[in-house]
Amino acid sequence: AAAPPHPQAPAFPAYPPGLSCVELVMADLQALKVYADSSKQEFVLRFLGSKQQPQSQQQSTELKPVFKKQPKPKGPKPNGEQKEQQQQQALQPPAFPPHPHPPGLSCMELMMADADALNLYVNYFLAILNTPLPQHYDPDLLAQYFVSRPHILVFRTVQILFAFLVGAAKVQMFKKASLTTDATHSSSVSNEGFDASQYMVGQLLKDTFLDLGPTFIKVGQSLSTRPDILGSEISEALAELHERVPPFPREDAMKIIEGEFERPVSQVFSYISDEPVASASFGQVYQGRTFDGALVAIKVQRPNLLPSVLRDIYILRLGLSFVRKVAKRRSNISLYADELGKGFVDELDYNIEADNATKFLDTHSKYSFVMVPKVLKQLTRKRVLTMEWVAGENPRELLSLAKGISGSIAQLSEKQKLDAKARLLDLVNKGVEASLVQLLETGLLHADPHPGNLRYTPDGRVGFLDFGLLCEMEKKHSRAMLSSIVHIVNGDWASLVYDLIEMDVVPPRTNLRRVTMDLEDTLGEVTYEGGIPDIKFSRVLGKIWSIALKYHFRMPPYFTLVLRSIASLEGLAIAQDGTFKTFQAAYPYVVRKLLSDNSLDTRKVLHQVIFNRRKEFQWQKIAVFLKLASARG
């Protein structure tokens, strides 16, 4: 729905355009002084016995000049007729233009005109104050809304600054106490090269985001997918924001459901769980049942979320604009806030999420190992989303069971542990393949693929949850990503650089030779086992992040989302099986893609695998190809 038009400033026919409020007041004071001086002059002339006849009705309403004593003219004294002409000239209106009032106003008329002007201004500002908050993200409309409510911005800005100052003080205390050597964590990556102090900074930043509420929690979740900006350790700490968000009261959730459906909850659902089964930054999920007996997931939005999100994003935009001016940067970094704002506000409309889920289901329905829940449109509103219930275990539950940790008192048997481990590894393998399907084939990516949004269903499929945002890839980027995986496996770093250029990752005027040399230095020592790199994917990813930071690569959303998802899945698998290799899980799909896709670009990549630079067959790699192509049918 279109936003209501902003009230227009009233037209003042008695005033020239372009006057500020201060100029208006000064002009009124000037006009009053003219009236006072004119009245004083007329009184003095009459007191001195002037025989001037009364002015006509039109002349009596004209402005009188300021009385000033004129110097005595030199020469002969004026006669009576000349003296009368001088007095007439003195009583004429002033020569300067009437600013801001036109001539012809009496004192009472002046006061009435001012009263009318003040009334127009009062109505104008009342119209501004009554302007509703925009229901979609528009920086200009938000500026018009908040410019008349500066107190809202001031109070929130003080709160934000105080929270970050407290966080900065904690960081300094941590460094002084030298706690970095004792910092421990449950990492999803190898401890090799792990900076514990940076991880602790990430933990403190995470706590600050939690204190500041939903918008900043969502910002932290977005930043957790950008290790190219913050580094791996801070991103890992912020990733905990995906699963550790406090819920809001059930009473508020029930009121929202009743408000959206305009009837009691008991007339909408036959059953709703007392406690939420999951809580996120923008909403929480209850288990429910429809009147026809279907088990459903009911997602309810947090109360009063839109005003706080728009307010915080607008403050973030102002802050980035200030940083841009101070740092004298040419690029408009406030556009980052605009991108976040549009995405966040879209997530607040659950009708959009319902459409996203349906689109994701239609796109991936042909893949038997992928499960996407159906949307119940008749039970979905702007702030309430109802979907098919996905029965299954999340990755962290499987990891706990594989380690023998159970919520029940009874201890798990070895068989139960082994079964949980097998289910976890199957989930990881299928999750990696599902990520590659999105990345290399469909081009429609789940934009929040952290482990909390995955389920391993009883029939052995990987289920996806939460479709607030989707990311779409261009075909050329999918082809370049396929080529880059092959070149990483082949150790062809020069070709990998050109793949990154094709993906719009490498900025213009970058020294490509230096990038290639850095890739060779950091990844050139990779050993191979059976023709596949014998190295953890997270380590390769960490090397790429470090080079991206050094050369200011422009990491597109799909690049960081999917690679971070694969690294998280690898971390879960390695926690139970130290020999797990993501490349071994991913490469069979890549091989089948190369052999089944008959496009010209894919044939070029296949040619690079089969032949070396001297146009000789690489029989070992051909053997690996044939083996992997038949590995999973």
C-alpha cells in the first residue's frame, strides 16, 4: 500500500516566499517598528500644529515613514507652499519594499494576519505530527517522519552509544586481565590459527546486540555470515545469535494472533503449545493443530516490531552518513543501511515469507533428498505464518546424541550413539549437496542456512526452515562457481582468480599476479588423496577470507551465505568424525554436473579437467571422475 502523502506547507499570500521562521519574526518586528515610528511622527506633527488635512481613507491605512529629523537645507528658506510640499513627502509610505507585509494594513489588520499565519503554521505542524509511520522502508519518508520527532532518535541514540561504550570497556578490561590465554569455546572450525581474543570480542559484541533488541540481533546475524569483513572468530561468536534469543510472553503472542484474524485464538487453531518451540530475533514458533487435525508450526511476530526496526535502521543510516563525512569516503556506505532496512521490513510481512517458501518448494521439489514445508495460506496473515510441521532432529541434537548426551536420565547405548552419528553424517552430506544444488543449478538460495534452520527428517531428508529472505544468482555466477571448485581441486590458482573476476568478486585495478601468488603461497601446499584435496574446507575458506580482506574483495551475498553454510556443516561432522572431508562429499555432485550438463561453458571446464596445458590426457583424474560419477548413482 502506498504511503500517505506528506502534508504540504501552507501558502501565505501576505508573505513573500523563502522566509524562515526567524526571518518571519524579525520582519514582523520591523513592521511593528515602522508602525510605531509612523504613529509617533504623526502625533509630533499634529502636536506642532500642522495644518495638514486628514488623509483619505486609502491613505490612512498606508504605512508611515520612520520619523527622522532632516538637516536644514542650505540656501534661502522655503516659503509656505514649499514647506507644505515637504510635509506631504514626509507622510508618504517608505521607499523600501513592504517586507514581509504589503502596504495597506492597519495595526489591527496586521495582528489578524499574524494570527492567521500562526494558525496555518499550527495546522501544518499538527499535520506533520499526525503523519503515520511508513509501512515500508523509504529513507525520505522516514526522514520526514523523524524530523518532527527528534526526541525518539535522541533517546535511542544515547541508549545505543551507552551499550557500545559498556561493551568497549569490557573489551579493555578483558585485555588488561590477560584472559586471552584461558578463553575457551566450542568452535565449528579447527583450532588451528584461532584467535581467542578476537572470539571474546565477538562474544561481547553478541551480548551488546542482545541488549539492544531485535534489530541489532538481526544485524549481528547478518554480520555472522561476513567473515570477510569481521574475521572468522568474531563471525563465529555472532553465529550464536541464531539460536540464543530470549522469547517474549505468550500473552502477547495470543493477542497478535487474535488481532490478525479478528477472532479468538480458539476459533483459529484447535491447539497451541504453552511454550514456544523456537525463538528468533523477529518472532517465535509454537506447535499447533488445525481443526482438521494437521500438525502445524505457527510463527508469531514480536509485538511493536516495525516502529523499532525502522527507528534503529534510520539511526544506523545517520551514523553511516556521519562516518562517511568524517572519513571523507566517496562511496555511499549508508546504502548498506538501506539494504538492511529493505530486507528487514520485507521479513516483517509474513505474506512475503509465505510466497518465498512456496517458490523455494516449487524450485526444489524435484530433489528427493530436500524437504520444504507447505504453507497454509488460509491461516497466514501479515504477522502470523502457519506452515506444515517438519518432524525431525536438528544438527546440534544429533551431535549431542552422537556424543552420548541425552536430555533423558537414561544413558544411550553404543548402538544409539552410532545411529545418531550416521544420521548426522548423512545430514551433512545431503546438506552440502543441497547447498551445491542451490549454488550451481537452481540459483535460488536460502538466505539464512545456519544449522538451526535445518532438520533431519525420519525418512532421511534434509528439511529447510525460515524463508524470510531468498537470494537469487545470475547464471554466469553459477557457472563461475562451478569452474572455481574444479580449479581449487586442480590447484589451478591463476584460473581461480579469473573465476573470481567472473563472479564480480575481484574489484577493478587489482594486481591479479599478486593475488595469484598469494593463493599459491597459502593453498599451494595442499596434498591430495585419491585426486581430491586432503584439506578441511574451513581452512581453505579461511585462507580465501584473509586474501579477500587484503585485496578488498567484494563478496556477493550468495558467496558468503553458501560457503559459510558448508563450513558450519563441516564443523558439525568433524566434531564426530575427524576424517570427514567436505571436498569428498561435494565433488561427486560436481562431477555428475560436469558430465550431465552439455552447455558450452560446462564443456570448457570439463576439458580443463581431462587435459593438461600440453593437451595430454590426465588419466588419473579421468579415473577419479569415473569413480566419483558412480559413487552415488
